[in-house]
Amino acid sequence: MRIVGGVVQMPLAYAAVAVAVALAAVLGAWVLAYQRGESEAQSKQRLLESALGPGARVVEPGSGGQGDRVTKEPSQPGTTPRKQNTGQTNAPIPAIGQAAFLVRSGPTEVDPRLAMHNYLQLGSLIRRGEAESAIAFLDSRGLECFGMIDRKTLGRNDGPLFVLFAGLGFPSGEADSPEARRYREQVLAAGAAWKQAGGVTDFDDAGWVLYKP
């Protein structure tokens, strides 16, 4: 290296060495940062797996997840996945079309109603056990009865409630016929007897409902 006319001149070999040293320093710093990040990621992964079990990982922002959230990868063949306690002990609640009706033989997905027929609605917000009791009691008196899940109660923790109907339907326009009136009187008499036997209602406010699919 020499000074010519106030300007420092450096041989080309020296300049190349200086550039190489600078690049090596930058590369070394990057490698150290990468190794530190890998170590932190491994420590975080071990902490997650110790808390949530094997396969737990964190989905980082921008990688397809919504913010930082913990996910669970599928278990590998030959391993037993860890069951998590969700605090829910109730069986799955049936939806309309899937065992949504209750008849003498038990739950069914078959709608017992006929289109454009009137059915006596005997009560609403009836628990399943009470509905089964009413169905059995009316059956013992030769009267059919069925329950239908009230869809507005599907989210209840203790199970859905039922709307209770008498089983005999009358075509549209015949709810005021003498036969329909006599049938209603028979059902009301059975309801009074069921209430005396411990039932939750006597069907006193039973009214006709037209089924229009």
C-alpha cells in the first residue's frame, strides 16, 4: 500500500483479501443467528410436545394459519393418539332427519306424519323421558303418540326437548269433523289420567296443527 498524490493506493490482492474477510464475517454472523433460531425453535417444539403430546406444532403468521395457533398433526401409524378431555360428556345430538322422531319402538328418522293432515299437539318442551312415558301410557290405552325434536333446543347440554303429538291425523279441513272431536276427547281423557299418574301435562290445551311439508 502506498500514497500517490495524496491518494492511498492498495494492491488488488489486498483489496480481494479485505472483501473476503468482510464476506466471511457476514456469513459467520448469519450462521450463528440461524443456529440460535434453530435452537430456540427446537426448545419451543419440545415444550409444546411435553404439554400437548407428540405432533403438536405452532402455525406461524403467513403460513396458512390465522395468527399463532397450536395445531395437532395426525398420529403416525403404530402410535396411539392422546385423548383430550373437552369437558363434554353428552352423546351427539341427533339432527332433523336423523332419529329426530320418537315413537313407541324408540327413536327413528322416519317422519310418522302424513302431508296435509292435522295432528293434535299435546305439549312442547317435553324432555325425552317424559315423552317416552306419555307415548307408552297412551299406547296402553290404544292411542298412538309420537314426539318430534324441537330444533330450537338442539344446543342444550342435557339433550334436546320434544314436541308431543297424538298419532292419528285427519286430512286438511276435517279437524272439526265429529270423528276428530271424539278423538280429541279420548286423548284429553288419557292425558288427564296420565297427569294423575305423574305425567307433566294433561293435554288440556291440545290443538290441531296442519302438517305442510
